[in-house]
Amino acid sequence: MAVAFVNKGDCTACEACIDSCPVEAISMVDDAAFVNADECTGCEACVSECPVECIEMKD
């Protein structure tokens, strides 16, 4: 199953992805979003919410 992955170098720490995650799998770590792969359900809600498009789905 694919899970969300954040390109930390492009993340602006806006937290839009955190607010969009229905399972609360995203948190801020070192001023960038971090996805807990064990909690991510692969719904892709965060991907469409990211204003800088730094989140993608990976297997």
C-alpha cells in the first residue's frame, strides 16, 4: 500500500497537511511535516491540500 511521503526540503511548515489528515498520521518534526507510515492509510487527503506540492505517495 502506498503511503504519503514529504519532501522535507520543499515543506514550508504550513501545517495544511496536518489539518487534512483524518487519522492524524502527520506531525511537525524539525520544522517540516512528517508522515508516520505505520498510521498512514494512503487516503491522499494531504497530497491535494499541500500548497507547495511537496507530498507524494510512495510504496
